[in-house]
Amino acid sequence: MPEAQERNAMANETQPTASYRRILLKVSGEALMGTGDYGIDRDTVDRIAAEIARTHNEGYEISVVVGGGNIFRGVSAAARGMERAAADSMGMLATVINALSLQNALEKQGVATRVQSAISMSSVCEPYIRRRAVRHMEKGRVVIFAAGTGNPFFSTDTAAALRAAEMNCDVIVKATQVDGVYDADPRKVVEAKRYERLTYMEVLARDLRVMDHSAISLARENHIPVIVYAIHEDGALARVLRGEGRYTIICERS
């Protein structure tokens, strides 16, 4: 069994947060809007960057997958009649804008950062090369993965699970607007039930929309636990990696 998978299997058997060292953080594009309805809120990006920098300075190796829904959502455009492959390509380009914004904010925090895009655009960022990305993290740089998988019909959640597997990450941390996984949207349903722990199969069987099915299946196949937490709580990222605070963990055993 590969080293990262062995660490993950051991973590799932005991305290799930005990052995995380290399993490994949998934940040939605919507999280970058702050209280706005569209685009990038500079203060929000700076605060998220400060959270990542604080965690990085505690010794974690960090990579990030960022979404593009604050600028363009391919699925929504396709639902309005646009051809899906073209719409998804536009959405992938939106993630590059967000990645460059986050890179700028991180470097203002003094964190060395690289953006790697699954769609080649060498004048603004590196192409995605797995071994180079691993080496960047080993040297203490934060790597931001942009443009999803580089293919239409795949979400950035699936890209996050794929990159986590390729990077031999110990955990996927999904930053959301709420403090875990619920059986309904707690912002709309007061009685929504929050889960502390779930198995991959429970997420799939109950059709819980925390990540799409392909992302959860990839995480399951590669024994990578998924932590879901609220991105807008100061210090929350470092806390959940220590097993503190409020979050939901998805792993082999509930």
C-alpha cells in the first residue's frame, strides 16, 4: 500500500485528524464573493489567504483547488441553452482568475505560491505537471490548481479529489458556507440535521450534495478522508486539522 494510503487507513481506524501532513483544500468560487452577488471580494480573499498562510506556517504542506462559480458556472449556462463543453471551458477559465487572485493574496502574506493550470496558459501560470507540483510542496510552496481537470463535464470537486490522489494527500478539506454536512440546507431548513461523521457509502446512498458522486468515489477508492467545515470562521482550518471545532468528516467508518 502506498505511504499516503497507509497513513490514511491508519487515521480512519483511530482519530481521523491525527496524521495529516499534506492537505488539499477545496475553496468554492462563491466563497470568494464575500457578501456580494458576483465577482471577487478583496477583503474575503485576503482573509482566506491569511487562514491558509497561518496553517502553512504550522508545518502543513498545502495545495488548493479553487472553483469559478463567482464568475461563471458552466452547468448553469448549459441549463440556459449554451453547449455544455463550451460552457464548462468558460467556467474553467474563471477558476484561473480566482487562482491568480488567491496567489496574489498569499504572496502578500509572505507565502511562496505557484499556480498550475490544467489548461496551458504559460504566460500567466505553470502547466499542471504532477511531479513539479509535488516538488513545490516539498519545498514549502502552496500550489493552487486551476482549470479543474482540464476537461468538460467534470466539476472542481472531482478535480480536487483527483489532485488529492495524485499528490498523495492525507486529507481533502472542503471549505463551505456551513459548518459540516447536513441532510438539508440549514440556511433554508431550520430543522436540518448535522452529521458529525459519515462514510463514503452513506454520502452516496443518501445523495448528500456535499460533493458530487465522482469526487466521493475517487476519495473512497484512494482512502482519502474528506473534512467539511465553515470557511468564514477565523482559525477554523487549523482547528479542524487538529480535530477541534465543528466539522463533518467523511471516511471509511462512521
